[in-house]
Amino acid sequence: MRKKIYETVHVYNGNPGSIIYKYFMILATLVSILPLMTKEDYSLFRHVDGLCIIIFILDFFLRWLTADYKFGTKKISAFLKYPFRIISIIDIAAILALMCSYFGWLEGLVAAEVFAVFRIIRIFRYSKNARMILDILKKSRKPLTAVGGLAFGYIFVSAILIFNIEPESFNTFFDAIYWSTVSLTTVGYGDIYPVTVVGRAVAMISSFFGIAIVALPAGIVTAEYMNSIKKED
């Protein structure tokens, strides 16, 4: 019985039951997103949230119930490990987002809006392409982590420099971090900017280095993506 449940909720291999379940969960996820697409507070949305809470909790319970099949082991550790997987944390966050909306928890706080984003992220678990991208990111985690560390380090150093060079233009250190991040990515909103010669020189250097640092993750992911395509072919 549990193996049949596992094949339905975890494995989408052409089995009619698993296909129906997959598209049902996609539909439920899309329906749960509808309240986020309008500022109107319709009473229907409250009923939608309540129904989706039940569906998502049941889905999580069924997946957790068959965690031993998922990990290929009968040990109790499979059930203990399952809730701490990234996708499981996303599922839990999506359920909490719906409960916040339904019961009015965290109302008016930014945290409630952040939780709501997990409703959208949840749908990617049913996309083959999204799973491929996640697999690519997992395989490239070491070089991406190195590049990420380099980027954060450069942002921090640039922020310290500009914050001390132009204290009049940057009221707080967070303003400097924000400017440094925007400059690193070469976005350049223009809401905060240096006005002195030295400050502008730092901005120019930051932009040049930003192009190189931003290009590195794209190259790493592209290379691993091409390797995945070759393996599939």
C-alpha cells in the first residue's frame, strides 16, 4: 500500500494515477497563488486558502509516510531526514504561508509576504526542467559557493570604501551595501551614487569587477548544463 502511494506522489513515470496526482497538485498550487494576484480581499479566497491547506498538508504527510522508499532504505533515519530536505522545507513554508493568510497570522508584516513566495516556488517540484536546473546547481555547488564568497567579499569591501570616502552621500552602512550590490551587478538604479572624484573612481572599478564576477556563475552553470544535455543525448 505504501509503495503504491510512493509511486503516486513521488514518481511521475507514466502511471495514470501519478500523472493525475501530479496535475492535480499543480492545479492546487496555481489556485493557491490566485489571492496573491489581486489586492481585493474576496471571501472566496479564504475558502481557497483553507482547502489548499488541507491538500498541501495531506500531500506532505503522504510524502513523509513513504520517505523510506524515497531514500531507498528502511531505516528510521529516512523519516527523520525527510523534513530537512530543501524541497520539504519549501513545502512546509508554503503551508505556513497559507496558514498565515487563513488565520491572519503576521498580518501586515513583511514576513507574511516572504512566506507567500513559497507558494509559487513549490510548483517547480513538478517541472522536469526545474529539477534539471536544481540538479545542475547541486553539481556546481562548490565553484558557485566560491564565486558567491568572492562576490560577497567584494561587495563588503566596496561598501566599506565608499562609506568612508563619501559619508555625506551614504547615511548608513546598509546604503553602502545596497549601492555596492547594485554596482556589482551593473544594474545602476541611480538613487544613491558617489559625487566625489575618488568615490566615482571606486564606482568605476566596482562596475568593471562586477562584470567579471557576475559572468562567472553564468559560465559555470552553462558548462554543467551542456554536460547534462550531452549525457541525456
